[in-house]
Amino acid sequence: MGMTTPAWRKASRSTNNGGACVEVADNLPGVVLVRDTKDRDGGTLTFSPESWRRFVTQVDARR
């Protein structure tokens, strides 16, 4: 089973004014990838789906 190409999308909580924007790819089996929209070649964070859900839940709880 080979890895598919990440389907990047702008995160729903990203701002539209050129500030803090991240892209998320959650279409790959067993991983969620996150990168900076302004620096796409600067590195990618890798989360397990469960870790990503916990992170998003914690961020939402603080809003």
C-alpha cells in the first residue's frame, strides 16, 4: 500500500488577512499533516489522527 498525495486545504480557523494561516492534509491513512501557508517548503508537522483531534479540541475549548 503506497502513500497517496496530500490534499492540502486551508485550516478553517486560519485568518484571511495574510496572518496566521496553516494548511492541513488529513486524507492520508494514519497521519495528519500541517504546514505554514506562507512557507510551504519550510517543514511539515505530522500528527496521528487522534493527536490532531485532541489538539483541535483543546484549541476550541480555549476560544
